[in-house]
Amino acid sequence: MAAIIACCVLGVVFNPLKNANEAAHEVGGAHDLAKVRDLSMQIVSDSETGESETYSDPEVARKLQLETYTLDHVLEALKFFNTNAFVFVYYEQTDEFIALYDDSLRFTSATRSIYTIMPQLSFLLRRYFPYRFFGPGSGDWVALLSEGNLYEITKPDCKKGVLDCGTDLEMGEEFAPIFHFGNLILQSKRRFPSAVSMPKVDSGLLECFTQMFISGTVCDALTPQPWQEMLLERQGFNATFENLIPQVFWRGTDEQPLYGDYEKPNVVTDVSETALYALRKKKEKVAEELMAKENLRPTWRGAVLTAEAEVVAGRNKPKTTPWANIKLISYVDKGKTYETPTGQEYLFWGNTGLPTAATDVHPLTQAKYKYHLIIGGDSFTETFKKLSMPGLVFRVENDPASPIQDYITEHFTAGSHYVPVLPDLSDLKEKFEWAQNNTEEAEAIATLSTYYVRKMGLQNMVMSLSANAIAQKISPVIFSYESVPGVLGALLADTNSSLYPLMKCTGRTIDDCVYMADERNLPEEERFFTLAENVESA
């Protein structure tokens, strides 16, 4: 059980359950919330001492140090979303966690992410804060949860920067806490000032944390796959860093990045007929004109860089390897994913010489390249995969003043685990040349990132990630909600309220949740269940 409960947070082993129970015992059953709050803050503070590397989000304390906030603050913050924002409630009277949804928000198949978040989050809150959630007398608690790409789930005024989301509110700095299960845009008008990054739902990390508590085992998401084991142990993989293929390699989906307002190339407005119908140097001329497009999507700019690199490499005597190999393998149309080699748009650009379309490659083949690119929004799986490879990772930092942050990438450091590049990739070739001329330094960064990926599969590291995601990020506001007797109960009982329950969980196990919503408003093929079916199955 020690492996299950003991957490190594910031290099200091501590037992959150033991400390929490001691706190409850010291204040006579945990009914004196003021004393429990002081003790709980001390517990978290104690966990933050030590000399090893820090995994906590330095922004959390600044964002969430609220004296108090109310249900009104939460409902005000909800107004900025158009989908996938949930009012997360702990209702002391029934000792349950409840997810509420507003009927003014779009309910789509993506909204079901809450069905994954609720069982895991409720379970982990019970484990980390038993002195806070213990039924009648513990007080209600409310926060806002959101999931997905903030560009897609917030209202248009937030996306365009017309509203400085959060700071234009009368409530100002007391904006309600938002625990966002996805990417955040920091230091920009699109950023919600009180939003804190939590693990992405599709990363599987929430399940990893609960699995560690329940069985003490490391989940599949953090366990290196066989091909990764070969790389990490260098078994059956003889290429040294020096002998890897000296190209910046990327394969991925043609989609809008999580930052900025970028566009795909337009054949009518972005390329002249002179270039399109050139008999000689068509590829070179098309690439030159597309490179002048200021808001070209980074993935397409990568394809243009690849075209330019191929032109230069082809002129060399003897021919050399192009420094860039950045191509698209798929695109999304009306929610469905297709391969680019079959797409008319990509076939057209391919005929101009622009190397946009390609097929995917096996990770062991990809691992033979010396340089890899992470463009903002890469999935946890892709990030984990690239950082485990022996090559050096270049990661788009989108804008130094507005970096993308998600729960995992906030644990990696520029210059230590990867080399940052600008969103328009304008410095990618410069960074490539630096790495080529500073092999020892580049290899050291690549080696450290590989070591870090290996380290993430250790039990104490999994518990450290869990404690950071739950205990340290939520604890600053765990006692900040101003619970007014009767207010939350009246809201839950109000059948005319625009808020309705989606799911409720006790948090005692991960299998005791009850679905409470009716999905009849969705197309039949998208339904997970209907309320009638749920009742019958119960």
C-alpha cells in the first residue's frame, strides 16, 4: 500500500491521506473548517519543499488565491462558453459530486468528455481531500470545469479578442476558478485569467492516477510501448545521434492550430497564374509566393519550407538531403478524417510541386531522423512518442508572450527537453543549423528528454503528476467557495433552472456514477444512451 499512497512531490515523500486524517483528527472530526483549511494549506506547503525539480504550475497560486468566490462568480464565467463547460458541484447534503450543464450551451458528442472526467475527478478529490468532502457539515463546493480547445468552446468575442475574457467582468480578479482539461493560451486576451490546465481527457492520465491509487500499477499511457522500449534501452536500434538522418521530420493532420488565426493557402488569392503555369521552376515560384502569406498555417508553412529545401538540395552537386521533411498525412472534413493522398486539394498542390501529402510512417522509422517537430496542440501520445526518440525535438512556442500550456507540456522546459521555435517557423532553419553545428549540446537536450519520458513511467513520478494535477492545483481554492446555506440546494431543486444534471458520483469508487441526462436531442447515431434506457438498465 505504501506504493499506492505515498507520493513523491517535488522530491519529498508525503502521504496525503495520512496527513489529511491527522488534520481532521486534530480539529475534532474536521468540523472546524477554518482550522482544517490552515492545516491543509500547511500540508500542501510542506509538499513543496525540497531541492529536486519542481512540477507545480507557478501560475496557480497567482491565479487562484481568492479570498472567497460564490455561485454567481461561477455562473458569470459560464457565460463566456458556447459548449463543454460544466458547473461542478459537491453537495454536502447528499455527499455527492454533480456535473451540471446549461441548456443554452450546445450539447454534442464531444460534451460526453464529462462522463470520463467525473468518475476520475470525484474519486481523486475524495482521496486527496477527505477532510473537505465528508458529507453534512463539510460545506458545499462549486467550480467550473471545461474541456477541449478554448478556441472552439468559447464564444466568438473571446476567440477574436474582442472581449478580454474574464478581466472585463465586474468581478475582476475574483473570476471563478476554471479547471480546464485541455490546452491553455497564456498571457493573451484569449486566456481566462483563472483557468488552470488539467490533464487532457484523451491522454488517459486521469485514469492513470486512479489506477495508481487502486492497484499501485503504472497505466498503459505512461508505460513505454515495445518500440519505445527498444529506443529507450537502445536495443536493436544501433543509430547514434550523430548517425541519424539530418532532417526536421513531421507527419500530422491538417488542422487549425490552437493559437492564432491562420489560413490554408488559397489558389486564387495567394498564388499568381504566372507561378501556377510556369514551365520552369514552378515549384520554386509557388513556394516563394506562399512563403509571403503572413497567416499561413504552420503545417502548410512547413510544407513550403520542405519544398524550398528540396529545390536547394536538388541543385547541389552532388545532391544533398533536404533539411526539412514536413508533410500532411490527413485532414478533417465535417468531423471525419481522410488521408491527404486521396484529397483533391492536396493532389492539386502536389501537382504544383508542393509536397503536402504523405503517408504515415512507423515510429521506428520516424526515430531514425535526427530532428522532430511538435506543433502546438499535438496529442499527449504524439508528444510522448517524439520525446522518447533519440533525436532532438523542436517545439512551436506559438508566441513567447502567449505560450500554449497543457498539463503535460508544462512539465517540459525549453532548452532542457526541447528547443523552442516560432509559430511561423521562421527560425526553424536557424535552429536546425544551430543543432547541426552544436552536436554535443543538441544531443544532451535529446538525451534528457528521453530520460524524462522514461522517468514518467515510475510509480513515484505518476503519483507526483497526480498530486500536482489534483492536490496542488485545486487546494488553493478548496476552501474559497462561499457556501450559503440553501442556495445550492434550491438551484438543484429548481426544475425551471437552465442548469440540468448530467451525472452524479459519490467518488468512493470509479464505478458508482449515475447518468442523469437525456440525449434524445442528438442524432440517433451519436447517442450514448437515452434517459429512458438508462433508467431501465439501472
